[in-house]
Amino acid sequence: MDADTLLSEIAACRLCADRFAATATAHRPNPVVWFRPGARILIASQAPGMRVHRANRPFWDQSGKRLRHWLGMDEATFYDRARVAILPMAFCFPGYDAGGSDLPPPKLCAATWRARAMERLGDVRLTVLIGAYAQGWHLGGRMGVTGSVAAWRDHAPGVFPLPHPSWRNTAWLKRNPWFEAELVPALRARVREVLDT
């Protein structure tokens, strides 16, 4: 299957329609597909949020601003699919639970699409793993986000695990000042190296 066919199939996916209809948001599937073969950088994330679901553009929220800051990347570069692929563990917004929290990405999405999408990406030079779901899939094991991110040197320069850039992690960032003092500068340097060569 060629890449265009795969992208079209993912965009048309409705496997989770009944699951999403049963959530507190009662929404329809809207796969946010943002990758092309040949990208040098892979952003492996969790799942779109409600704002991304509505805008049909990944990280189109405050989390995206913080992530681009960490990467040292402007908006035009970040959304250039020839250079950056954004491949979440689930392509659709999974909905909210009764308490208003994001539901986890349905495992069915990654089981159905992830291996095929990864195969089509080709030779990615830098993979940025955002959050526990992406880190678990790519790194295996269960170190937890703090453990995975703290061990970033074990995976650099090809892989950088990051916490989710959500405002909810602001307290985590304050408790772990080494993240912005040590990891972020190394990540930015690697991003520049990958994009400039």
C-alpha cells in the first residue's frame, strides 16, 4: 500500500465511532493525520485534544506553543510535513470522561495503524516521544514519564522522551528544573542539526 492510500484510509477511519458516541462529549471521529514519508523529525504524541479535533491541526493549542518552545522551532517549520511528522498514538480526540478529563487513546487505533504509518515514514533522524503512551510504545517497559524523561541521555541523540507540554504539567516542570536546564538545550541543538543537514 502506498503512502497516499494509507493516509486516505486513516483519514476515513470510523472504527471508534460507537466508543466516541458513548463519551461525555458524544463526538464523531475526526482523524487528524499530519505526516508524510521523508520527514526528518517524528513527534510521537498521545492523541488530539478538543481544540485540535475542532481545528483539524495537531498541537493547535497552548500545548503546541510550549512544545515548539522546547524544540526551538517556529510554527512554519513545525507544520511543514516534509520535515516534521506528527504521529499520535490515536488519531482522534478520545473524548472526556464524566469528570471532564481526557480519556486515554484507544488501543485499537495504534494496533490498526501505527506499525503501517511508522513503516511509511522512512528514515526519521529524530523521534520526540511525548507522554507515557508514546514512550511505552517506542521504548517498552514501564518507567513512567519521569523515569523515561530523566533517562533521556540513554536514548539521545536519536530519541528524546518529553513530558506532555500541557499546562497540567507546569508543577512537574517546577519540580524537575533539570528538564529545561539540561534536556531542552540538548533537544534544540539536535533539532537544529537534523534540520540543517
